[in-house]
Amino acid sequence: MQTTDIARTAPLPKLTEPRNPGMALDLGWVRAATANRSAIERRCASLPARRSVKKDYQAAWLLKAITCIDLTTLAGDDTAERVRRLCAKARQPLRPDLLAALGFDSLHTGAVCVYHEMVAPAVAALRGSGIPVAAVSTGFPAGLSPFALRLAEIGESVAAGAEEIDIVISRRHVLEGNWQALYDEMRLFREACGEAHVKAILATGELGTLKNVARASLVCMMAGADFIKTSTGKETVNATLPVSLVMIRAIRDYYDRTGIRIGYKPAGGISKAKDALVYLSLIKEELGNRWLQPDLFRFGASSLLGDIERQLEHHVTGAYSAGYRHAVG
């Protein structure tokens, strides 16, 4: 196996884009946004069959996927010790022997994502690693707590050391077509985040139509979101390829008009290495290579890392190991 070729194929620089300053709400642009469901579904159905990578190239893409994972635990029974184990996995997502065989000295995930109560232990466990802590906020997952408390929650997580805040929007603003209310809400969330990057969770499975997804994406970007994210992972329907295509084309449109690159995060239901490859292919085709860096693309996932590690071990050894040998935390 040509391990040096893999290392050259999958460079992993840590880049940083300027923050999105936002812009005035352009209702003409928002209302003009639409989505052709049949064409979108045809495009997405063709992608897995047309784009397939094998052997060393597949290993390189899977290594890239690891660097773009927001390793996540959002369970009611989370403990500080569980979070510390997750952070240890984020620091060393692959066994040293696999890393060496693949031509790497070190590798880490894009971030660790937790509830506010677990921010402090995560920050302590990741100190010096360069891995940011992301906190879900604003009444996650439903976003129905009092607005003042949602703003205060952001402030508490930033004060505790979270460098990224995953906020949830009020779905009712989208369903009612109240774009001004959504814009105003998002602007206040953005201001409360200060220097912390803000990811706007649209909860696309609850927005009704792809047209609503397109319009909500634009409004959140206009209001200053640094990332737009599909789901909380708690909805009945989470990340899908059609929703992803709509959102990343909104990102492309926003970049074409403003010159500002917005990040994208599919979350919920992405648990297999082959699914990660499809999403990376979609990003490459629609947005280009620049969006394949962790400052502009993340997977919201937990079990995905275990399957990627299993596939990479097969690539190195020629044999599949049991899933329990690749525990996440």
C-alpha cells in the first residue's frame, strides 16, 4: 500500500474564513427562492451511483471525513467522565498503528459537541488540542423556552469556554412565513455569541417543504449565521440528500452575491462511512474543494466515527473487525 500517496491525497490544513457579518434582510431574494423537488430528488438519487472511490482514494476521503466530524453526545445520562472519554477519542480518533500505516502522525476530529452542562469538562479535556467545544443552545432541541433564557443560555456557554454555539431557530416563524421575525431572532442569537461561531439549526424535518428550507437558509445567513445545519438529530427526519442539496445551493447563492463563505453541517442519521463519502462528493461537486475543510463543513455524528475506523482497519489489514472494537467513547 502506498501510504505516502494517501498522505499527499488528503492534506489536512486548518483554515479559517472571515466571520459572516450578515446583511439587511432582502425579502425579494427570500421570496424568489424556490425548490424543484422532482429535479432535486433525481440529482440526489444519481449521486451514489455516479461517484464511487476505492482503495487508497477511499481511505483518503475517510480520513478527510474524520477531520470534519463534530463528535457528539447529547444524551440525558451524559456524565463528565463520558465526555472526557469522548474528548480522548476526538484527540485520537484512530489507533496509532492505523494512523502510521496510513501515513499520518496525528489526526483529530473537527469539534466535540455537548450540552451546556458538559462544556466545562469538555474544555478541560481538550485544552491544548486545538479542538473546539460546540454547545447546543437556545432551548435545544425544540427552541420553545422563553427568549430571554435562550439568549442567557448562549452567554453561559460562551463564558464556560464554548467556541461554537449550535442554536435552534423557532420553526413557527418559517411555517408562518414570518421572515422578519426569524431574521431578528437570528441577529440577536448572533450578537449573543460574540466571538463564538454560530451554527443555525433549521430542523428541516419540521419545516414542511424544501422551499421553506431554502428560504430559512437564506434568512439565517443574512442574519449572520456562520454555519447552517440540518437538524438537531432529535426529529423524526434528519439530514437527507435533497435537503442538503437545497441548503448548499443556498450557500452557493449567498457566496456568489456577497463573497462570504458559509459552512454546512448535516446532522442526524449519518452513521455509515459510505454515507459520509456521498455527502463529501456532493459538497465537492456543488461548492468545490474549499468547502471540504473543517472550518466550512462538519458532520454532526457519533457512531459514524466507529464505522469509518472499521473501514480503515479493513483497508490496512484486509479484514473486518467487530464494531465493538471501535467504541466512540
